[in-house]
Amino acid sequence: MTGVQTCALPIWQASWQSTIWYQNASKTKQAYEQLKKTFPDNAAFLEKLENLKRQKLRLECTIEDEPKRIQQKAKDETELMNAHKLLLGHIKKRRAERTGVIEKWQQGADQTKIKIDLLPFGNLANAESSLRSLLRKTSGEFAADIYMESATGASGLLAELTRENPELGLVKIKERIKSKKGFDKRLTKHIEVLIEGNAEWEAEVELWFPEDRLNLTLLNPSGSRLNVETGSAGQRNAALLTLLLALDDRPIIIDQPEDDLDTKLISSLIVTGIRRIKRKQQIIVVTHNANIPVNGAAEHIVELRYRTGQIWVETQGALQNTEIRSAVCEVLEGGKDALANRYYKIYKALEYNQSQT
């Protein structure tokens, strides 16, 4: 019996190995062995497989949330656009209000002596500072890309604000920043880092607006126009005092305007302004310069003296008063010359009038 079983075993084994199940099992084993050769470290392979599974899950979640993300982005862009329009509208409203005030000032000022202009987005010093803060580059680097002045004119991003249409220039600046084109490679890379996944920074760019600038120019005695910002301290004071005289009709007190002004500016700006506006408002001037009361046609002059720790009134009255004229000659700088010039002009005017009759 045992011998029969022993003889039957090879027959059965041969029959089993010829079955489809055995052949499939062999192929699977061979494939497994091949995988073992391809991935000898089973633990590392399994870890990689788990990482792929987690990545697949994250991608599936991202795909599932994509419609919501797109919807939220569209909502954020709409809100940003509305905020941009609201802020720009506010800026234009304030600009219109300022323009109205300037026009009112200009009507009261002598436009042949002083001129006031409002330049939209024209405050380039503020614009450069705020733009550098926005770009996170406050140390002065990349001047050629941001803003630089030279003998041939302005260059860089902010040069667009000096063109004919500053508002269009501002749009171009923002478009260039978002496109990251035309910059030094290092600055381009820096902007790419700022933009990448940072919607808040893009909103900062969109809502960035430079300040307007008030441009004040005055007419020099030589006849040329001078920007007050580039003038001397005396020229700036003369322009501001001339503007102050034109603001409204309330009484005004001016203390020694000649301290920071030369004689030409006193005669051409201050005296002229006083003569023009004294008809509509009261002006009190404390001065040591004879040109102001004499050529300014003061209605009432008061001579003051300081004695024993107090200020005393020595004499007062109009220029027709002999004592007043004497005080002008003795106390005020250039008093004799101022009186001589004034009465020479009066004499010539009378002489001319008599010749016409």
C-alpha cells in the first residue's frame, strides 16, 4: 500500500503543477521576487507607498475644495475692486475740495506774484518712501528700478507719475509690479516671493496711492518763476506770508517779517500784498523796516520804546504827522530813503495829473 502511494505521488504532483491555479501562483511568486529585487528595502517602499496615499488624499481634498476656493477668490477680488473704487473716489473727492480751496485762495492772491497748483499723486518723496515700504526695500537699493533723478530726467517706476496723466501712470506702476517685468533680476525674484501665495500683499499694492502735492511758485524780482521748495528760507517765508495774506479777511498780526526776507522781496511781495488787502481786512505789523509802513501806505503808525522794563508809546498817527515822519527816519531802517522815494512818487503822480488837466 505504501509503495502504491509512493508511486502515485509523482503522478499527482505532475497533475497539480499542470493546473491553472498552480501556474498563476508561480507567476505571482515570480512577480513577487522581481518586486523584491526592484524594491529590496520593503520598509522604505511601504513608507513611500503611504506617502503617496496621503498625497493622493490631499489632492482629492484639494480637487473637492477647488470650486469653493475659486468662488472665494472671485469674492475677494470683487471686494478688493470695490475697496479700490471707494478709496479712489474718496481721494478724488478730497482733491476736488482742495482744488476749490486753492481756487478761492488764488482769487484773493496776486496771481502775477504767486501761483498755487495741486499736482495729483505729485508728492514723489512720499511716493518713494511708501512704495519702498510696500516692496519691503527701504534702504535705498534698486534706485534705478524704483525712482532716480538725473540731469536727463526721472527714471524708474515712479517716473510714470511725472507724465501727462498721473492716474494712468499709477495704473501702469501697479501692472508692472504684478507682472514682475522689467526689473533687476534680484528685485524680480524678491517680488515673486512677495506675491507667491500672499493675497494680502497684492491687496496692499492695489490699495496703494501716493499723496497729492501742493506746488507753490512765486515771481522773483528778476521776473522768473521760483518753486518755493527749492528757494531760500527768505523766499519760502515770503511766499507763505503772501499766501497767508490772501487766505481770508480776518485781522492778521505779523511780527517782523523782514527778519527772514531781503528788501527786494519785502517791496515786491509783502508791501504789494499789504496795499492790496488792507482795504478788506485789518493788518497789524511789528517791524523795523521802513518800507512796510511807508510804501505799504500805513493808516496808523505807533512808535514804541522800551524803558524801565516796560513798553511805552512815544508817538502815534499817520505819515502826514511830522512827528511820525521824524520817528520813521530816526527809528526805522532806511526811513529817509523810503520817505524820499514815496513822496517822489507822489510828487511825480501829482505832476502828471496836473499836466493832464
